[in-house]
Amino acid sequence: MSAIRHQPALYKIVVSHYLVAALFFLTLTIMFMFSINEIAGHYFQPRILALTHTAALGWGTLIIFGALYQLLPVILETPLYSLRLCWASFVLLMPGILMLICAFWFFDPGLMMQVAGVLVLSGILLFNLNVLLTLKNKQQTTIFQEFIVTSCMWLALTAVLGLLLVFNFRFSFLPQDHLAFLRLHAHMGIAGWFLMLIVGVSGKLIPMFLVSKYQQIALLSYAYYLINAALLLFLIDGYFYGINFKTNLILLVGVAGICTYLFYVYRCFVSRIRKDVDLAMVQTLFSFVLLAASIGVLPFIFHYHLKQNPLATNLSVIYGILIFIGWISALILGQTFKTLPFIVWVKHYEHLTGKVKTPMPADLNSNFLLTIQCMAFLLFLITFISGFVFSSLMMKYVGASCLVITALCYCLHISHLLLHKTSIQHYDQI
Amino acid sequence: MIKFDIPACLSGMDVALENGLKTVIDPELHVNIVDLGLIYGITVSQKELLIAVEMTLSTRFCPMGESIVSAVNHCLERLFDQFHISVNLVWDPEWNFESITPAGRKALWGTSTLDPI
């Protein structure tokens, strides 16, 4: 049985990832607040690059690594290969990401950015090695495993291309212009790493958390092939021809894959056996609405790009915000408070269950902080995007402030969970 | 429905066992494991002073499986301290949604019918 069980060494590495990722999220929101003017302009500028990498690496990737160290044994039904590799990867990634963000923010494309790139790539490769060695002795291959392995492969390729781009700043050796490669780098990361991984992991966890009767994982297989086919076509076609009319057709293939996955989530939702859906799951499900919204923006970006209309650049920023701060953040904001309470609960109560009355994992959450976090996040989306559409600086600042409040609630909530004190009742005293 | 195999001289123990196991709550569903239909059978041997529980989990790789199994052990050790406890996980028959008792269904979705959603 591959269950969540308390292992002090595993707990430390998982919690370290959650804590550092939470601090990166808080940093991201503060950086966002100080970059309102830059966000209105072109996406290829130092502060936007710093923001994107804080969101993608410091926030998204670090927390996914932490969660995966805990969940891989559950999802892949086999024990994790090595905790030492987890620490080695973490120790390389932390300074690497910090240096990369600083190098982008102050735009220093020299040694600092190059060392940062090497550290990040090394950390990612060690993570991949750990996942592959975890899978080495596994007999049966499942679709969840396919998603995870493929996403790891895309992550490594994204990091390799990212490193090449870093060196290209200084040595300018890539055969095409930097922006063309940046587009490929970004979509390898978004669709290859985040989307593949999120579909694979949530494909297993959503039915588990919703306690769903739906078992048709064939839909996930269709999603796997369609999304990967679209991404490969986008990379090949994008490399040779840039954005052109065919890009819309490729997008359709990808959208078909995502719709197949969203249909799977919908079927899981309607066939759940528990009627009540908690706030953390509501936020998780809401993240898929944001994913759909971000994809809805893409045809407009292609349309305006082909007409060489500057709106394409503005829409690209909206697309980036919907992806990184919308979809990925909403998903993490929700799933953190589904997974972390279990991890903390197992540490405090697993050895006591049955002997005394213990709280349930969900009781460890603070509903107050979770509600404020959700409200602030929703307000951020409404006010910031409205501010962007109506060019209202004030609304953008209100939105950015709401995002900072979201991050503060998130960090406080993480601390609240990690500082939890064991609280029990003896049955003979009830 | 739990199948009990209990010596006649220990009549009433089935109720105590069932009520005791109802204090073990599934951490995600917040419903007790008896009403979820996870307990298949309980055999009590007075000669060996043994309570043997045959149970299952909602999924073979239930992330909280070990917690639930250890809770069953601890619960029965607490209530029947003169007995040894043995918990055996079985996967045949596989647990399904029909295994949930009417009380469990009511707790999960507010009505005791099988497929309200």
C-alpha cells in the first residue's frame, strides 16, 4: 500500500518546498505591484521576465516538486527513489532561481544569469533523475505515469532552451531572433511542463478528492496525445514559419485535448459521491475556468499578430497573467489546502487515530484565511483585468493590492498549518 | 453489512464492535468506515482471544489507507484490551458505491438513494 505516512525526512523536504514557494509567491505579488507600468507594455522586458520566472520557477515549479515528492508514491504506486536527490535538487534550485530573478530584474545577462541558468537546469535534471529512478522498477505503465514522465521531459527541454537563450544574450549564436525562441521556450514550459503535469496529477487526485465514481481514464489518453501533438506541431511549425494561419489549426488540436480533459474533470465532478465541495476544491475547479479563458485569448493574439496590430502584445500579457497568476496560481492556492492539511495531520495524528478522538485533516485549515484568500484572489482578477481593458491605473493598483493580500493570507495559512499543535479528546471524556 | 462470526456466549459483542468501529472516520469523506461499507467481516475467537477484521479500502492506493487500518487496530485494542487484534485487507470483492449503507449515503449527499447527483 502506497499511503501518505509520516516520514520525518520526507516531511522536512516537502515542507521546505511549500515554505520557499509561498515566499516566492509573496515576492511575486510585491514585484507585480512595482511593475504595473511595465505590464502595460511589451512582454519582452526585464521586469516581466523576472515576474514570469518567479511565477513559473519559484512559485509553480518549486511547490509542484514539493507536492510531487509526497504524492508520487500515491500516484505512481511505488516508493520515492531518493530523498538525497530531492535535497540536492532543492539546494541547486533555490540559489539558481533567486539569482535568475535578480539577473532579469536588474537585467544583467552576464555571469550571474549564466550561473543561475546552469544551477536551475542542474536542479531540474536531478529532479528528473529521481522521478525516472522511482519509476525504474515499476512493472505496469499507467497514463498518469506517461503524463508525469512526459512533463518532466518537457521541463528539461524548457530549461535547456532557457539556458541557451541566456547564453544567446551574450554570444548571439541562435539561428533565429530571440523572441521566436522565447515563444517556443514559454510554450514548452506552459503546455509541456505545467499542463502535462497538472492534467496527469489532477487526473488521479481530482476523482480521489471528490470521491468520484467516474473511471473513464481513456479520456485522459486522448488528452495526452492531442496536447502533445499540438505542442510538437507548434514547436516545429513555429520554428520554421513563426505564427501563421496554420497556428490556429494547431491551436484547435490543443484545445480539443484540453476540452477532453475538462470533460473528464466535469464527469468526475458530476459523479462525485460527496455532495459538498469544500472551498479549496471550488478554487481548484475555478482554475480550470481560468485555463479555458486563457486559451480563449489565443486566437485573438494570433489574429492581431498576423495583422501586426500592437493589441497582440497587450493580449499576450493578459494571456500570461491568466496562465501564471490565473490558472496555475488558482490551482496551487486551492490544492495546497487539500494536500498540506493531510501531510500535517499524518505527522500529528496518524499514531493516535482510534486511540483518541482527533480532528479531521480539513479541520486543520483556517476557513477564515481561506475565505479571505479566495475573495482577494477573485477581486484581483476582476479589478486587474478590468483595469487592463479600460487602461485604469487605479484599478490595476487595487487589483495588485488584492493579489498581495491573497499572498499574505496564503503565507499566514501555511504558517498556521505548520505551527499546528496536536489537539485530542479522550473518548471517555466525551 | 458486516458478517459477524462470534461465539454465542459473547452475544452483544457484535453491537459493541460495530459501534466501536463507527468511531473510525474516513479523513476525507468524514463518514465512518462501517457506513462506507469498508468492513466486510469480523471473526471473534474466544479460545485464541482474537478479533480478526476483514476489511477493504475505497481504492487500493488510498492515500490514507494506513491511517484507517491503524485506526481500526487502535480502536479495537482500546475497546477490547483482553483480545489480540488482526486486520486483514482484502480486495475481493472490490469496494464499490453500492457498499455504502443508507446512513452513509445520507451523510454524503443528504438522501439515502443511490444516485442522486
